[in-house]
Amino acid sequence: MSREIDVRDFSANRRTASRESRLHAIALEVSDQLPGTHRVNIASFDGTTGNPALVKSEAAPIERGNYVQRALDHVRSISRALGLEATQSAEFTADQNIQQTSSGSVTVHLQQRHKGIPIYQAAETVRFSPSGALEETVGSTVSAPGDLDITPKLSVQEAVMKAAQHVSVPQDDERGTKDQFGEPIPFNTVDIKDFTPKVIATFPDKVDRPTVLEAGPFGDEIRASLMWFALGGELRLAWETTITMPRSEGQYRTIVDAQSGEILYCSQLVNTVVGRGNVYVRDGAGARQFINFPRTLADYGLPLTNLPTGFPDDWITDSRTAGNSAFAHLGKSGPVFQGAAPNGTPEFDPTDPVGDDQKVLNIFYFNCYMHNFFYLLGFREADGNFQQNNLGRGGIPADRVDARAHSGAVVGTANMATPVDGSSPVMNMGLVTSTNRHTAFDSSVVFHEFTHGVTNRLVGGPLNVRALDAPQSKGMGEGWGDYIACTINDTAVVGAWVVDRPGGIRQFRYDSAFPDHFGKLGTGRYTEEHNIGEIWCAALMEMNRRIGKLLGLQLVVDALKLSPANPSFLDMRDAILKALADKLSSGQVTTNQHAEARQGIWLAFAKFGMGPNARSSGASLSGIVADFTIPPDTTVAGVHVEATPNLVIPDNRPTGVSSVLIFPQANRIARLAVSVDIQHTFRGDLQVSITSPGGQTVVLHDRTGGSATNLVQSYTSEGASGLGTFVGQLADGPWTLKVADLAGADLGTLRNWSLDFGLAP
């Protein structure tokens, strides 16, 4: 069994009709106690907790500022509607760094605690509109009795030893595995036979007992603290530990039951003066180019709005690959690249175009480029971006990217680990040995890894390092990385150069022919996070094609700020739609622009099974239900075609009769209706089916209706006819209606039938 485990059963649905009814009633009661006309209603439930996943506010007072306190006051006032027990205190701590989207919406992230100890993955996100009104509370709250004991049986040293024993030896199913680049992963054993965990520092006045222990044989100091872990409807007291492997070959979050010592959860976490440099701008396939440091903002092709005076900031502080946003060097602790400054202007021009100096320079360039790219999209100091000096603009400084270009291969080939705001993320780029090409020279790989840092800081706020731990959330972390890389490079593949394959490192290209969808999550290859992320990236790339990449990029970044901790695909779909609605309410788009973009977003997500009726059990891989329809109020182009064949239906003959309609337009289907007019003396004899140009057949009527006469009916893709499976497919080609009479004695005629298409633009 892999070291990465999670003992929770996500297939168990804790939603019940009686619980939902009770919480809806409580929501009505608490509404009566809210100020003014403010009311709350529960819009959806989380099957993993049985508690509300989304609570909407109506007619909340309009007020700007004081967002953190207002968020805290609100969740405490509606705590019983959120599912907290009557004896349970409403304990929430707030991230003081509010997030603001490009439309002016504000998000506050709250972590739930019980008896002062944080509850794993229990968090609420409170959203405020651009006008300052409280709009929604979205997330996951855990119910808990008040009599839980907070005294652990295991000491912190015993818990760390349990975690060390678990992560120090690779399991049999890990040996021989390969990373996403096809490189073997060297899972090395850590010798812990002489290891005795020793405490360096502890804080006994804090109820969760945060503790720092010596590294021992591991790669860095070990950190541990108490937390609650929800399992099977109860809360278990546990020790959360963070252990870094030697040579930074990985980092594990391991949660150990504080009473029994059982491993409950374990997961791998690794994921300036003006100058010029001679760098690979895209990848090693082309020649190096001299680029000014920093690049001009016009090079990014993004809107230049609300920028602080003096931006873009300098990339370098002297003639080294070290600046405010990145510190690039060789290996774990090797040297930076020292440029020359013969005329007072630093210039970086490595003599060997594939040597170590070039690797260090290129990883520095790509990181600085990405810092400014995301800065233009709104990832700034107060959001937890990566800067050594925040220049008085908010947030916590001293966390520029520690960018390490290794001479040879590294575990995972390329990775990035991102701690909380104020601590530097670590990026590692290594050699792909099968091609002898280096990931530091492939922008798509570096862009992907840098995006991990961005999403880890934005989702759930810059102080929540556990906000992308759920299976769907982890997958989206990979998908966002691919999406950003593909969008910047205007391509449909990632890592093509570094692995020397036109299709790159993923199974499929991110084009309109991508074959899979949301309904495949949890099946086949879609249990592994990189593969899960392919579906998410494919949907976002389809959204780009429909609404334009500039709007797509901004909505994706805004949605990251609006996201609850540990979101599902559907949570993020809704956050993107919310980000678009905010642009309408703030006057940044017109009503027509909003309607057009909203249509494009829904068509993209419906194509990949994330229509309005899609479902899942939270962000797990259980309870997945795909939906390929779009909301009824989404306007699409309509086309009507019909035929009047007046064909006699042979009696008691399975071959029946067929009628063909040729549809000429090569648009994708957003909605479909099939109408039939069949004269017959015994409707229960009839079977009616429709076959698409792609050869897929759906049975519309299957010998129901008994002795009733005639069949005059319309079947829609929103109904239960099965026509929803055609949504997202191309409409052009022959459509065949077949009518068969499967019993003797009664006769009939296919008089008329028609197709009504709602077509994507």
C-alpha cells in the first residue's frame, strides 16, 4: 500500500432528508434574529458532513470595510444553521488577509476549531459583493459534541516516531513507479534505527501544542501540532506532522491518531537593478534571446489596471540571479549565477548554452516572468505572493521563490512546495534523463510548477496550507498548472520539448477532441491527481476558446480568491460564474457581454459533464454524477429541421422503418429536442430510437403506453430521454429516426418528425 493514504470513506453520504429539513427550519429561525431584512437560506449540502455547503444571504446590509469581523460575526450568528450542535461553540479563526477580485468582491477565509484545536479541512469562506453586502457562506463545517477530551495519549515524540516509521520506507507498490515525465522515482529508504525525536521548541500555552523537533536523519526540522480529524461521523484527536525527506526529495503531511497511533492520513506536499539575460524564452527548441530584466508590461498582453507606482519592480538587486521575487541557484545550496556589468548594466550570458549557469539563469527568468504575470492578474502582496520585500503594500514579506536548478535528475523531475505566507516556496527543476533535456529550459514545466504556488496561496487564503488536500482539489492543482502553461504558450500540450514527444507529458491534447469528462472521476486512470487534473484543464481550455483567454485567465484567478478551502470541480465552476457576475454588478462588463460569456462558460463545462445537475460527494471521488445540459435560461442559437415521411410501419417487424434528416451545420450541440408524430392503434407496440451522426443511439420510447393510440411527443436533452448524452457533440451529418412495431395486429404510420437544436456559437 502506498505511503499516501486517507482512511476516510467518501462514499458514505451523511445527507438525510430529516437532517436537511431540520437545518432548513433552523435557517428560518436564525434569519429572524439577523439585523434588518437580512435572511439566509441553504442552497446546497455537503454529503461528507451532512451540513450546508452553501448558505446564501438575501437583503444583507450594504457596508464597506470591517470584512473580517463581519464574517466572524455572521458565521457565529448562523452557526446552528451551519450544522453546529446546540452545545458546540462557534469557534472560527480568520485569516486577516482578505482577498479582493478584479471586480471588487471580497473574500474572508475562516478556519473552524473545536476547543481551540483546528479541525482538518473544516473551513468557511464568506463572500462579499463589490458593494460590500454579504452574499454567501461556502465551505465545510463539522458538527461536534462538547465533551471531547483534548488530552492526547501519545506524546508528540511518539506521534512523530509513528509518522517517521510510516514515511521512511517506500511501499512495494511505489517501487518502479514513474513520474509524469516518464522518469523513474527513486523512493529511497531513510535509516531511522538510531532516530529519537527531540523537541527543540514548544508552546505549552497553546491548546494545539505546536512543536518543533530536530531533523534527525530527515531533511529539515519536523513540525507537529494537535488537530481534530473527522472520521465516520466523529472527531478524533490527532497529531499533524510535517516531515521533509533528505535532500528535499519530498515532504509528507502525516496525521496520527493521538489515542491509538493509527495513521489516519498521509500525503506528499511537493508539489533588483535593470539588466538583461540570454535565455530560452519558451523552451530549448529555439535559440536563446537577450531579454531585458524586467520585461515590459506590454509583453504580457494583459490589462494594466490598478498597478502601484513604480511597477514593474526590479528583478535583480545586483549582478546575480537574486532579486525580490526569486533567488535562483544551483542545487540545494549551490551558487547563484554571477553576471557581468562592464557598462554598469548587469548582463547574464552563460558561455555554455546548456550548462549549469544557463539552468540557473533560465529558472530565474521564468520565475520573475511569472511573478509579474500573476501580479497583473491580481496575485499581489496582500494575497500572499512571493516577495522578499513587500514594499509597504501589505501581506507578509521574506518569501521569494527559492528556485533550485539541479545539474542532474531530482525526485519527481520538477516540483514546488509552498508553505504559508512569509515562508519561501521551494522550486526544484531537474534533468529528464531519457532525453538529456532539462526542465529549467521548458517554460511549460516551470509555469506549471509556479502555478502550484499561486493556487496554494489563493485557495483558502495564504495562511491555509491544507486547502488543496481533497482529491478533486489536488487534481485541479495540476489542472490549473497545465492551463496557465498552455494559455501563456498558446498550445494544447505541456512538456513536449523536455520529453521530446509532440503530445507532451499528458495522455491527451487539451483541444476540443479531449475525450473524457467529469463523470469519469474516480474510475480507470482518473484516480491519480495529474490525470484528474487533465479533465479540469480541458474544461478551462474549452472555456478559453469560447470566451477568450484574457477574460478566462482573469476569471480563473478571481475564482481562486472566491473559492472555499478544498473545493470540488463544481465549486470552482460556480466560483468562475460568480466572478463573472461580479464583473456585471461592478460595471466591468455589459449585460450583453455577461450573457455571452455566461453562455460560453456553461457550454464549456456542460461539454465536460459539469452542467447544472452534476453532483459529487464534496471534493471526493465518490458520488460523481455527470450532467451535459446547460441551464434553461442560457441563450443559444436555435435551428429547426423536420421531415414528413408518411412511412407505413411494418407490423411485428423489429427492423421497422427509418427516416433520415441531414443537418449541415458543424456546431456543437447545447440543447436538443426530438419531436415525433406517429399514428398507431396500440402505442405499447412501438419502440422509437434516434441515432446521431457519430453512431450513438438513444431509445426514446420503449413499448410504454399500453393500448393508448398515437404517439405525438417531444423529447428533450433536459429530460430523462437520454438525449443529454448528445450535448457537446457536433451536430452535422445524418440523424436517423427508427420506429419499430414489435407486436402483431396493430398498424401505424410515421407521419412527421423534427429536430430542434440549440447550438453553441
